[in-house]
Amino acid sequence: QVHLVESGGGLVQAGGSLRLSCAASRNFFRFNNMAWYRQAPGKQRDLVAWITSGDMTNYADSVKGRFIISRDVAKNTLYLQMNSLKTEDTAVYYCNRLGATMKEYWGQGTQVTVSS
């Protein structure tokens, strides 16, 4: 059974940093390319970054050069290091497999709020 638990969000000033974590069930983490998504109020859920089983990474243009996605296979944990945060990064952040649809299971997410 899939289980995803995001954590690490909070309130931070613009220019600051946060590190998000996502604990995933072992088989789900092992057999999927993993990704971070975010959803701002009134907007759709967008793909932010993803990492393949071979540790290839890619990023949305809006976060490229500021965010870093990584994973710890032994801990079944996905990370997102967010630097130089901007107010427009404010959103609820979720992890899931790359390509997950809204009809699939999602965790509760973690709120990131960036103040000016």
C-alpha cells in the first residue's frame, strides 16, 4: 500500500531556504521515478522537480538553479532543498511518482509560505 508523508515546510522570508522531506513506502520509492509537485491556492498542481531511479534530475524553469531534488534509497526518502525562496514559491508541496494523476493517492503535503 502506498504511503507518502511530506514534512519540512514552514514560514520563511524571501531569500531563505527550506529542506523538504518525503518518506515513502519502500516498494513505491524503489520502482518509481519520484517527483515534487506544488499547488498554490486557486491553481493547479504543478510539477516542480523529478529524479529518476538512475539519479537523473530535472526542474521546472521557475525553480531551476534554486531547488535541488535528491533521494536516499536506504531511507526511502525524497528531499527538496529550496534556496533563494521567492514569494511565488508559496504553495503546498507534495511528493509522488513522476506522472501521478489527481486520481491517485496523495499525501497531505507540507505548506511552504514565503514572506516578502
